Amino acid sequence: MIDSLLVGLMLFLVGSPLLMMTVIGARLFLGRPDSEDNVGRLVLATIAISLAAALAIAGTMLWVGHGRFEISLGNWIDIPAVHFHLAVKLQLDTLSLTFAIMSLVLCGVIGRFAIKYLHREPGYHRFFFLYAMFTFGLMLTTLAGTIETLFAGWELVGVSSAFLVAFFDTRIMPAINGLRVWTVYRLADAAFLIAAVTLHHMEGGGDFSALSGTGVWPTGTSELAGWSAFGVGLLIVIAAAGKSALIPFSGWLPRAMEGPTPSSAIFYGALSVHLGIFLLLRIEPIIDQSVALQVLLIVLGLSTALVAEISGRVQADLKSALSFASLVQVGIIVTEVGFGFRIIALIHIVSHAFFRTLQLLRAPSLLQDYSRLENAIGGRLSSPYSSWFHRLPGGWGRWLYRFGLERGRLDDWLDVLVVGPFLRFFRRIDQFEQRLLARSHEKNKSAVPVRPLSASHQANALPLSQNRLAEVSAEPSPATTNSRSV
Amino acid sequence: MLIADVLLTSPHLPFVDLMILSPMVASIWIMFAKNSSVARRRTIVSSMITLVLASAGWIDHFLSSDHVSSSMLNEWLGLPIFAIDSLNSPVILMTALIYLMTPVMTVRTKMPRFSFAGSSFGESLVLTSLVSMQPALIAAFMSIACLIPWYELRARRASTRLFMMHMVAFIVVMWAGVLLLPTQVTLGSILVAGAVAIRTGLPPFHLWVSDLLSQATFGRCLLFLTPMPAAYLVTRVLVPVAPEFLLSILGWHAVIAAFYAAGLAIVQTDVRRFFCYFYLGQAAIVLIGLEAGTQLGLTGSLSAWISSTVALSALGLTLRALEARHGTLSLGGFQGLHHLSPALARGYLISAFACVGFPGTLGFVGMEIVFDATLQSYPVLGIIVVLASALFGIAAVKAYFELFSGKPRCPSVLPMHNRRESLGIMLFAAILILGGVYPNPIISSRSHAAKLIARPGDQSADKQHHHP
């Protein structure tokens, strides 16, 4: 009977955000969005139901003494002829429940905040659809019992995050930054997908019992060992690094400030940025099997924290400063995971998430308060913080200042080493192909050019660089002539 | 008495024959329409009838004891000529749907430029090639189908050189392969594989695709490209007999083609060229699984074929609708079209994500199985395919931002909301999302079809791989 109760509660826990996403999404897609009041009520009601279910599950499991409970929802795909199946399983344990409850509380707070904050904003319904998708993806990720289920939730979180960054779609910079976020997520997710498929192939299924053993979290021993553990673990570490903005992917986190304040709170403070660490905690038994992975995590965590600390010290706006402050904590938590301190890492995540969400939601009104205080006293308030750069000998202070201002030049290095060569190579091929096409049209002299060839002879600037932005800003609006080829 | 019993015991209607003949006869009827509006209405009626007949044929094959719905010609000649079976049944349905939705979603201003009679005749040819059981018949109808885009290019006084070169090469190589297959399997298979590479547009034989897209009407291009008839040639003719080494080579070729297309899709500044490389990538991914040779790979590919057909068509029709409103679209800047065409923005997102295999869409399952099968057989290839898929995702979102983000335009004449287009987008979205949420019926049917064409050695290899 307890098992049936848990199953029922679990369905409410996951089903409520799914319902929210379906209702808001369906009405938006049909072009008949509901009123703001109804959307607000739906959001709060579904989050409240989910949270109540999560708390009830936690209470029941504590009362009964269950450390771990798994629910199988059947096979999403089943091909008996080749023994292939993708199972949908949900798992309740200390890690997943803690994360789920934390996520729901913060999603509820942010949702309540956003209902007022985005009142009469043109993209109100679009925001809450993305918010609902994010919440559902988060529930699926934290409660997943198989790697495929986790991957599905992971992708939903990624796409909703990227589109929240690009929420203000009348401006260009949100779109550019949203694309950057999406690019990092997508490449990191490729690593995750390879890990998921590899695990599926090795173990005949994607159950986490193969990754983390059948023990109750935080205990557990992986069935993988040796190079298998290192290979799968490394791929998952890459995925986690992308999601949690670890080095060298830290560049996307400050870019995410383009989104509205509630979505910034979701990213920096609370949830999205901790999802990578959640994944690391979930696969901790694999990390235990490989000293190399542990060392890698410690190095990644410490270097991320160091770079973020230096960068955060020189930021001129509050949201950027808070984003780097978040990143420092994320780096420290990853280091804790590398050392094997699972419980400490989980407590650190929860406390950091609540604290940072508070700071980020408070940020806009804090600036207004400071402004009023300074107007009242007729001068600047003294800052309790001072940079220690100027105390360093020689030019070190200036060097660190520049390093921080340029955010470690991580994005630039990625552009120089990866993005730039890739784009240049394929642009050259594209130009070559266009020349071939043009030549073939020239040889057919009786033909009338029906459609102008694409203008790929524009400046070869990288699409995300500043000089490209300057060109785009300087260009007049594209002509909308109907060519006769259409 | 159950309906099924009635259908099984009553004489079978010749659904296959009616499905082939109906659009062919209708094309003559459409040719004599007095104007393009009447032509479009007649085309829609004809396509709806064809879709109903295709659906009836599908149900008939499903209910028959041997899961085959045969043509009357088969009985008369005593040979399998035309039939609907597990392999081609969903493809025929999807093709008929595409041929219906294309004229439905053609806006009034573009009607004079689109040949509705040609569309109906082309539908007949494509469906006939998809129900053909004999390699020679498949080759014949695929050859004739090449004439329709060629004729349109000629009518528009566009350059046909590149298209002709490739199609002539395709036809010659295909016929040579088909004729040699009975006696010289290896050489015949190599030639047929070459023909498939040309018709699909695998690099370096892909220039005709971008050439066609830049010169022909978008609707014509969609109808010629998205059903992917070359995949049928592979499944029906090549996979059952081709030697292992050839399938491996084709697999490598398709993987490199997918990565190549993904890279080029990212750097495009023209919408049609962007769609060209998107199509090439999807077609390559379909072929990857077919050439893996295992039943799992074939299942994944057959599923990916269905999802790619629907998703690419939806994407193409959405871009076509955008072009009809806003003219030639550039991806070099930020067009700000979201506020003018929000429904098309939503349609673009759903279809693009389905193309790249996003979870929750129809494309996810097929892609996942293809990745699994490829990683099993050739791990390095599998990694490249996953990377290619990631790059396609980046290209899709990049194009979305460049089309729909940015300062909103304020045209002097607002683009009108078109109910038919909305209906089309909703229909495709429903198929892509419902199929993604509940894919098992499709996967089961594809697995059954894969079993028909997989070789016995491949089936046992699957079992070994999946048993820990």
C-alpha cells in the first residue's frame, strides 16, 4: 500500500509540471493564450501540488525507512526482436528528493515573483511556457532512474534555458547570447548522448544501477570499472561542465544575464547551474573508480573558482558580479565532489541555491534602494568591499584586473581554437561551391538567373563577434522584395 | 460480425491500383483548369482522394493474412509488381500527406508559378515507385520522376545543366546496376549504391540539390526531395543483396556527408541553401542506419526516414510560407519576423527540433536507435554522427534567431493570417509531437519491416550485441 501511495504521489510530482507545460503550450501554439491571471493561478497551483507531493513522499519514505524507491513506468520504446528498449524509470532517494524539493520551492518563488514582474510584458505567456518546460525538465532530470530519462529532461532544461536567455527577441544581443548558451549546451549534450548510448550498449540498458550500483545514495558501487568507467565518466564530466559553466565553458554564464531577472535567478542562483553538479553526484560511484576523474574534477573546480573570483571582482554591474559569485561557489562544490564529500556538496548546493536566488531577485530593488539612499545623503555610500588587486606588487594588479575584465579570455580562446577555424573552413567550402554554381549558370547563357545567389561574399567576420554586431547594427533593414523565383 | 472480418472476407478493392491511377488521371483534369485557383482546388481534391486510398491500402495490408495489399496486376501476371507491405506502407501515407499539404499551403500569390498538374502527375510517379516490387520498375518510375523538375526549370528558362548532368548520371548508373544485379551482384550493387549517392545528394554529388533549390519553386523542390525515394531503392534493392564491405563504405560516406552538411548548414546566409544542407544531413542519417545492416540499424533508419520526411516537409513548407510573405530571406542579419508571423515561428521550431531529433518529437527515437546501432558497429562513426546531430541543432536555432529575432519590421501591408497554413502547421506539429510522445507503434512496425529486409546473420549479431 505504501508503494502504491508513493507511485501515486510520484505521478502528481512529475505530472503537475507536465500538465502546466501542456496547457500553457497548447494554448500558445493555437494562438489563444489564456489570461495572465489564469496562467498565474495554474502555475502556482501546479507547483504547489508538486511540492506537496514531494514533501509527502519525503515524509512517507522517512516514516517507513525506505532509503531508495524506484518506479518503472514501462518501456517507452520496446523492440523485443533485437532486445532493445528505452525504459522510463523514476528514482526516489536522498539526492533526487532533496534536489526536487529545493527546485520546486525555488521555482514556486520565482514563478510568484515573475507573475508580477512580467505583468503586461509582451512575452508573458512565452515566458511561462518556457518556465513550465524548464520545471518539467528539471523534475524529469532529478527523478530519472535511467540515463535516457535523465537525458530527455536535460535537453528540455537546455532548450528552455537558451530561449529564456533570448527572451527579449526584439534586440539582437539576447539572440546572440542565447545562441552561445545553446551552442555550449548542445556540444556538451553530445558528450552526454555518447555516454548514454555507450552505457546502453555496455549494460543492455540505461539503468542507474549500472552507474551507481543498487546501494542507497550516497553509498553505492559502480559496475563499471577501469577504462570503461573513465571513458563514460569523462563524457559525463564534459556534459556537466557545459551545464554548470565550468572552465572552459564559463563564458556563457554572464551572457545569460540578457534574460529577464526571474530567469537569471533560475540560471545563476538556483537550479540550472547546479544541474551539472547533480549529475556528478549521481555518477559519483563511477568517479570513485577513477582517480584521474577525481583529480580532473578538483582541478576544474578550483580553476573555475579562481577565474570566477578574479572576474567577479572587476564587474561593474550587479548581475554580472552575482553570476561570477555563483560560479565561485559552483567551482568549490565541484571540488568537494572531486574529494568525495557528497553530503557536504549537497548541503552546499541547497544553501547556495536559496541564498543566490534571494540575492538575484532582490537585485533590481536593491539598486533602487541604493539610489534612494545616495540621493538622500547626497553622496556615494562607502563600499564594504575593496579589491585586493591594488595591493599586489608590480604589474600583477593590472594584469589581474585585465584578466578579470576579459573574463579569463575563455570565450576568445574557444573562438580562436575551435569556433573560428571551424567557421572559416566551412565558409571557404561554401564559397567554393557557390563559385561552381555560378560557373555552371554562366555556361548556360540562355538561362535567366532566376534567384540571386546567396550573399556569402559578405564580411567573413565571426557571427558572434563585436565587429559583426557593428555591421549588423549599421546595416539598413533587409529589403523585402518578392523575387520572381519564389 | 467484426469490421475486420468483413474486410477480410469480401473481395479486395484494388487500392494500390486506384492509388497510382487516381493522381495520374487527375493531372489531366487539373491541366484543363481555367485558372490556378481552380487548379489548386482540383489538386487538393485529387490529393485527398489519393490519401484516402493510401490509407485504405495501409489498412488493407494490415488486415490481410500476409500483411500485403497487392495490385490486380500481380494476379494477372503472376509476379509481384506493385504492393503495399510493411516496408513501404507508412512512407506512402506520409508521401500522400506531403502531396496534399503542399497545394493546401500554397498561397494565392504563388499559385501561378506552381504547376499543380505537374504535382499530381509527380505524386503518381513517386507513389508508383514506392509500391514497386521489381528493381526495374523502381528504376523506371524514379527516372521518369526526374523529368518534372527538369521541365519546370526549362519553363522558367533557368539553367538545367547541373541538374541534368546529375540526373542523367543517376539514371544511367541506376539502370546499369539494376540490369547487372541478377548476374553480377557485387558490381550491380556498387552501381546501385552510386546511383543512390547521386540521387540523395551525398557529397560530392550534392551541388544539384542547392542548384535546384535556388532555381525551382520551393514547393517543387520539397516534393522532389523530401519523400527520399532513394532510401526505398536502398531498402528494397540493395540491403538484401549488397556485400558487407559496400554497406560499410556507404556508411562511412553517409557519416562524412552528414558532418559536412551540418558544418555547411551553420555558415549559410540564404534560407534555401540552409534547407538544402538540412535535407542532405537528414538523408545521410537515414542512409547511415540502412548501411549499418543490422536489424537495429535498419529499424532506426526506417523510423528516421518517416520522421525526416514529415519534419523536413513541415520545415520546408514553413520556410516557403515565410518566403511567400517576406520575400527572399537572408540569414545574415536578424529579420525580426516573430511579431509578424508567430505561428510560422512556432511551426519552424517544432519541425526543426523534430529534424534534429529532440526528445519528445518523432525524430528522437529514430535518431537514438541509429546512434546506438552505429556506435555498436563503428564507434568512431557513431561519435561523428552524434556531433553532426549536435551541429544541426546549433544550425537550426541559429537560423531561428536570425529569422525571428531582431527589431520588428513594420511593413506597409501586414502579412495576412492564413488559416490553411495554420491548419497545415498544426497537423504536422501534432504528428511530430504525438509520434514523439508515443512512438512505440511506429517503432514496432519499422522493426517488423526491418526484419523482412535484414539478413539472417545481421539478426543474430543484434542479439549478441544486446545481451550483456
